[in-house]
Amino acid sequence: MSAFWRPMLAVLWKDLMLEARSREVVAPMLLFALLVVVVFTFAVDPRPALVAAVAPGALWVSFTFAGILGLTRTFALEKEKGGMEGLMLTPVGRDVLYTGKLLGSFLFMLLAEAVMLPVFAALFNFPLLVPGFWVLLVLATLGFAAVGVIFSAMAVNTRAREIMLPVLFFPIAVPVIIAAVQATGSVVRGEGWSEYSRWIALTSVFDVVFLAVAATTFGFVLEE
């Protein structure tokens, strides 16, 4: 068991320390998400009915595009600093490397979201104290990271990686985005658990399937 957890945690710790020194992932994500939310605030008439219709989309547009911005940097930093070769020479399973990079991206995205959510709640009168929403937030963010990490590894070797990653990411992540927007809409309207639990279930299934597929295929992607 330690053969998996120790190197995986080493990869995660490396990413955390690199981010603590460079601040090249979380800060741009947070700034971008805040700018999107502020633009939506000025663009929308703050009537309760209109806010309820627009707020879920505004929230997940900001999260999704900010997440892509951060995921673009996930392997770009490795490429620029010569870390890709080091990862490929590491004598551990590729699923270990994938899990470490996944957890790093997942934590960076959660951190940016946690900082941004109080601002969003204040601007849109969004209810933060709904447990189902936090379950959805964690599951959807995990789905974004699971998809984004493997496609970031694909796109990093292309010249137009900033364009290639969204092109690869969005068609696969659409089910999670739709589920997140629908469930968040139910939360804003004050509907019960039964109304959005099916969207949370869909997100959970997506996470399980893609985590399994991505961990299995990551080795082939990394070596291409």
C-alpha cells in the first residue's frame, strides 16, 4: 500500500510547494472567476426571479473557465521547468502520478472556489448553507480535475495548448457542467434534496467512470 501512497503524496507535495512559491495556478484562477462574477453582476438586473435564472450559469461558467486556466498550467509548469522528464523516469506506476497530479489540481480548484463563493453569495444572495450544494461542488470539481489533468497532459506537447485543452475538455465535461447548473438552480429556488439528488448521482457516476479510465490510460498519454 505504501508503494502507492508515498510516491503519490510526494507528487502532491511537490505541486503544493511549487504553487506556494510561484502562485501561478490559484491566483489567476481566483482573479478570473471574480472578474466573471462581477461582469455578470453588472450585466444582470438584480431582480430575484432573474437572479435565480442566471446565478447557476454564472457560477459554473466562472468555475469552469477558471479551472481550465489552472489546468492549463498543471503540466505547463512541468514542461517549462524540465519536470516532465523527471515524472516519466520515476519508477512508479503511471496511475500513481495521475492521482498525485489529480489531487493537486482538485485542491487548487477547491481553494479558488472556496475563496470566491462568499463574494458570489453576497452579490447574488446565494444560499451557501445547503449541504447538498457542497456535496455537488466537491463532486463536480473532482470531475473537472479528472478530465482536465489527462487532457492537460495531452495538450502540453502542442503549440496551442491554451486552445487545445478547452477543445478536448468541454465535450467530455458537458454532463458534469449540465448537472452542476441544474442542481445549483434547484438550490437557488429552495427546492428539496429530491429535486437535485439525481444530478448529484449523475455527477458521481461520471467521476467514477472517468477516474478509472483516466488512471488506466494516463501512462499512454504521458509517453506520447
